[in-house]
Amino acid sequence: CVPGCHCPAGLVLAQDGQCVQPGACPCRHGTQLHPPGSRIHRGCNTWCVGWGCPGHGKDRAGDVCAGTCVATGDPHYVTFDGRAFSFLGDCEYLLAREVTGLFAVTAENVPCGTSGVTCTKSVVVVMGNTIVHMLRGEGWQGLGWVLHGDGDVPGVPTRDSPVLAGRDVTVNGVSVRPPKVYSGSGLTLERAGLFLLLLSRLGLVVLWDGGTRVYVRLEPQHQGRVAGLCGNFDGDAENDFTSRQGVLEPTPELFGNSWRLSLLCPEVNSADSRHPCAESPHRAPWAHRRCSILRQRLFVPCHDAVPCQRFYDWCVFDACGCDSGGDCECLCTAIAAYAQECGRRGIHIRWRSQELC
């Protein structure tokens, strides 16, 4: 609604050309208009719009949502509270640790290109006396893909799914082959589509595609009780760059360096790094051309809900950076990361084809 000279004093012009009370204006959410008194559902929350709501505003009711942290590509991160950054560390880093030591999730990154980009080699989850080690290796056969419209979210494994060899997953040093359930510790390991899925009754879920995508999901009871590269899950993205020493750092490099597990690992210095496309200019046209699908018609239904520019930039970065083999895997993972964000918002896009991934 907009004020103007077309309506009597005290009234405003609505989108349908009618003069209405200001409190009767619909609420725009994404690309849709919602009339007063309606409810908008997103995730585990519900918003009440306009009249009929306390204060006649846009009020939220419902539960505090679970938080998801993403580590994807070479490597890029989105914290539990939604802060996005890139950090090219070559070490093992703490992604998330509960303040009392209830659990911890770490990821080891190793070089996967000549320009300094790094990719995830292994993921370790520690819960009390239980240590789960997930190692990238030859057990992921062929890197087949499953056609899920929402970007390979966990689903039903098919014959095209990668086969996870038991020696790639160990629990307290013993090789296991998922699915595996440990009733005593409340731990479950499963294969779900492209992912190895770890579920715990502690309110922790970890997914890894055996390559360059790691998802850590925490239930609401852990809000404000974690620390690491995934942030503190307190609802405020501005303080997510809090270091191990409790200092709010100004750059991803200073923040990330503080969460390395070994001081013997080299520190990351932003001054030493160049964009992979500048290091390998011959790869840039291919990277831009292939990643442009994120900007094209296929993904337009998702653009309002999830702006694609950041994911496009990450895709180009990764496609240029993966120059030591596996470049198509890096490209496909970058596109899948955006598709999955769309799927989390209820926008499911079938984007894989014989020509693309």
C-alpha cells in the first residue's frame, strides 16, 4: 500500500486500486501478498499478518527452529545463524562443539587444486566416549548421482548412489558398513541418497556426501551453546566470527585460524591468496558458462527466496579452483548446494540431466 492523492485522508491505495485503512494492507512475503489475518508458514515458525494479530503487526508464533551449518565447495561456509564466508584452510578445524563437551564435529581440509583451494578429506564426530570417523576414499564408487529435485537431499538410495565401503567409516576405530544402529549411545549411521547420515539422540545430525558438502544440524536446545567455524547459534550473525579466545575477529582468516586443531598447520593469510580464475584464466570461460545455469530460467522460481549471486560466485570459484581432477564434481556440488537451499524453502527443482551432472 502507498499513500497518495487518490484516497480520502486516512486511507491508502492498495495494490488492487481500492482505498483501505492502513492496517488492512496485505503483507508482501517473497513474491506473494498475504491479506490481514492470514498466516505465513516458514520452517517451524508461523507469522500472523495484520489485523487479528497482537499489535496489528507481523508477529511470529511457534517454536525456535533447528539450525543448519553448511560447509561446501573449496571451502565455503554458512553458519547456523546464516553468515556466509570462505576460508581456504589446510588443516583440521572445529566446526561445532557444545560448550560442556557433549559433542564436537571437526572437518579436515586438504589441497585439491594448484591455486590453494582446499576440500574436505574427513569428518569426525565425537560424542562422549564415541568417536565416528568418516574418511573420503575409494569406497565412494563412481560418484553416481541421484536425481532429487531439491538438490540431493537425503532420500531413498538407488543403484546409482555411491557405494560407501565399510572401511571408510569407523566407530571407535572399528570399521562399519551403514546402516548401523547403536542403541546404547543413541547413534545411527545410514546411507541416504548421496549422503552418509549420522543421527544422534543428542539433537545432532551430520550429513556428508563423501566429497565437498558437510551439513551440521542442531536442535533448538543447543541455541547459544556451541562454538566453532559454524558460529554460536544464538540468532545473531554479527557475532559469528568469535574466535576460540572469545575475540570477535574482523576477517574470516583470523576467525578460521583460531579454530584449527593443530598449531603446526599453516595460518591462512588473505594477502597470499588470489582468485582461482586469476590463477587459471583458461578455466574462467568454462566456469562462468557452466555456473550460469544458476542465473537462468530453470532456477528463476527460487531467485526471490534464495538470491543466487553468492552461490554463482562460489560456483565459479570452485570450478576454476578444482584443476587437479574432479572439476566436474566441484561444479556439480556447487550447483547442488544452491538447489538444496531452494529445496529447504519448498522450491524443488529437477536440474540434473545427462548433459549436466
